[in-house]
Amino acid sequence: MKPTPHIYALTNSSLLFDASHLDAKDKLSIQKKIWALTNHCKSTDEFTDLVPAMNSLTLYLKSDKDLNKWLQALPLLWDDIKSSTFKGQHHLIETTYNGEDINYVANYHNLSTDEVINIHSKAKYHVLFLGFQPGFAYLHGLDEQLHTPRRDEPRVRVPKGSVAIGAAQTGIYPADTPGGWHIIGHTNTSLFDSTSAQPCLIQPGDTLEFVPLVNKGATHD
Amino acid sequence: MIKVLKSGVLLTIQDFGRVGYRHLGVSKAGSLDPFAQIIANKLLNNNDNDAVLEITVGLCELEFTCDTVIALHGADLQATLDGQAIYPGWTYAVKNKQVLSFGTGRAGLRAYLAVKGGIQNTEVMGSKSTDLNARFGGIEGRALTTGDEIPITPYYGEFIKVGAIAPAQRKLIRLYPSPHANLLGKPLLDTFAATAYKVSTNSNRMGVRLEHNKNSLVHSHSLPSLGVSPGSIQLPPNGDPIVLLNDGQTTGGYPLLGTVIEADLHQFAQFRPLDTVEFKYVTFEEAAQAKQKLDGHLHQLSLALKNNL
């Protein structure tokens, strides 16, 4: 029998839909179904918040009265939903690859910095979900050649716009924050602006790629 | 306007906080003791969600630059108005140039100050609350400091003195069951519920950390990130539970011991470091009844005030 998602009532008005045990090999396909499920639930207008995470979705209901209905409906919806129904936006993140750790990352993998830039910028990344801080996207798609253990000592301040690598993940810091990832570049693209009508550029399920900018400050003697 | 003469330990502007942005990683923020906010606002015939000042520990001094009416609720932090003692649960008329000072209290941690008409700072993403981590909302996204001017609307109208008692404080916190019961196992969950905890000094608006001297809650499980919210109780591998509060993150990878019921979550606003906390799992029906009881208390207050204001 094929495994089924676990569904828990967390409170009288919130549910956890957990599909993280379904398929260890194809996390991305499961995540696409999570985005499609999220979209469907959003269209009903019965939730205050819908929070996709790693192969799971936490649902916060407007009314306690709808809890049992959704406990029963979610497994059926999951069977019906196709991963292909969700289409996110694609973003181009212009990046200057001059981060203070780019040489470290290159040396660690016996690559040149140009090779690091090529590998990092040729991939298409999926935004699995957001968390940690406003606008911080957990990205899927970092080439294994660039997987790099986190820094032994986290930096007290990683500047806003830093493009970084931590273990099997790459990401962009939307604001100044402490962080233990290796900084390989910087983008001027604003990921989060609380005063904007659309505060967050990137949404769960979007895709993005990094577009290398030539570092105009560099001189070649 | 209210001028901050002394900001004390932590002084912030809060309302009910932000809803609808958790999928972008945006925390709720908002008053940790929303019932204190609601009661203080009701006493002034404000909207329940009007912004208030959250005063942590006390030791702050505020000067009014216009007339208004205020209501205090939450912890008794030994407030005085021009040297005269004033008490939580009551309304007071305030005149231009008067100074409101807070000492500190023996019980409870946070006091709430509502002003007639509410605090008038700009809304950001649907709320006036201060998000201290992401640094937006309130005034410049930060705790208030000496010299800040808090915008309020002057009020010269009539004033009827009214008061209201607060819902009872309790140390036995009721919980919804753990979604990770299979992973953590019954012995661990039984031990968790049978243990008395001390509130760690390392607690803040993000979460209350709980200490104890057993090592039977230590574990080595790591989970794919899942959505968490105020009231989620995380169990990191070191075995010291964390009760997430309003400034907590939106996702996390620690197993959950359960969720604090809606009616009891506000108690964490008032626990002080080294206070004792205990937990008890309850059914979904019991959680719903406890919430109804609290809503009933507030409804009765609204009715009583309607006849008086």
C-alpha cells in the first residue's frame, strides 16, 4: 500500500498536513503538490494563513467550525491534485559575485571562482518555502559540486542582499542578520519591503536564477 | 502626544499583530497579553485592536503633551501619575504635562497602557505592532527610546471612571496534544507533562525557554521544517522546551510537544524568569470550553460597560 500523508489537528483552528515521509527521492514533486494544495485552499477564503514548509502545509482556519470538514477533505484533495497545476513566477536575480567567501568556496572544491560562478548561475532554483525571516527563501537546486559546510563561526552581521551558500542550500539574505553561510556575492534586488503593497518579491513556488554582473570595480592590470 | 522621558527595559507599540503574511516568513508580533490589551481598550470604549503600549518590567517615564484618558491593565508595575499611585484595571483622566512613571512589580512582567482613541502610528502590513526582529512597524521598527514622541489624539470629552478585573493567572498551562507523539514516544511525553519547569532568563518576545534538571527529554530527532506559531512548544535536542510567542519564527525543524490552548497562551506574557510552569494535556473540547469561558468574561465586560459608558 502506498503511504498516505499524515494530517493532525494542532488546535481547534489549525491543521498540519505532513507529506514529508512520502518520498525521500522526489521532494520537489511533492513540494509542487504542496503549492498546488496551498493554492486551492487559498481560493476558498476560509484561512487566515497557509504556510507551506518542507513537504508540509500548516493551515490556520478563520473559524473553528470548519476544522472537521478540512480534516476529511485534505486527503481527498491530495489524491486529486496534480503537481503540474501550480505555476510560479520566474525571477532574475542580478548578482555581483564578489563575496568575501567566494575564494574559500572555490578552494574548498578545487574550482576556480569563474567555475563557482558558472555552476551557481546556470542552475534554476525553486523557492520551496519562506521562513527564518521575512522574505528569506529556502531554495532547491544547488549543484552538489557547491555543497559547502557552514562556517565554523557565524558572522555577527551578514549584509542585506548577500548571496550565500550553507551546506546543500543557497539563499539570499533579505535584511542584515547574523548568519553562518559563506557569502559568494551580492544583489541589489530588494526581496522584502514592509512598506510596499506587495512586500515580498518572491513567493513559495516561484523559480529564480542568478544572473552574474561584471564587477565594474575590478581592475585588471 | 506622549513623550518618552525614560524607556525602561522594553517599551513597544503593539496591537493584535499581523495576520496573513506567515507564508512570507513574517511573524505575528502584537501584544503578548491580548486580553490585557482588549480590557484596557474596552474600558476606554476603544476598538479592541487599537494600539497600546506594552511595558516590560517597568522603570519607564512618559510625559503627556495633551489631555486624554488612559487605562492600565496587565501586571501591576507600581505606576504613578504625577506621584499619585494608579492601578491596573482602572481608567484615569490625564492632563497636559502630567508624567506617568512605572516602578517595577513583584508579580507579572508586562503592563499595557491604552489611551483614548488608541496610539496613532502608521500601520505597516495591516498592523501598528512593532516587529523587533524584522525592524518594521511601531516607530521605525524598534523599541521606544528617550525622546520618542508617540502620536495620540487629544481628548477633552467626558470621563467616567470604570474598572475591570483580569482573567485569573494560572501556573498549570493546558495543551493540545503533540503531532509528533509517534516520533517522540509516550514515555517522553509523559515525562514532559509530569515535570515542573523554571522560566529561563533567556526568554523574550520570541519565546519562553523552560529549564529543568532531568535529562530524559534529550533526543536526536531532526525534522524537515514545518509551520510553527505562537503557542507551539518546540523540543530542541538539548531537551529544554521552548514555548514560541508572537515574535517567533514561522517555520522550524524541532519536534513539537503540543500547542498551548488559546485561553492560556496570554499567561506567558506575565511569567517572570525563575517562575514555575507546569503543563497538562487536555482534549479539543476542553480547549474550546476554556476559550468560550474567556470570551464570555470579555462579553460580560462589554455589556456591563455599555450600561455605564
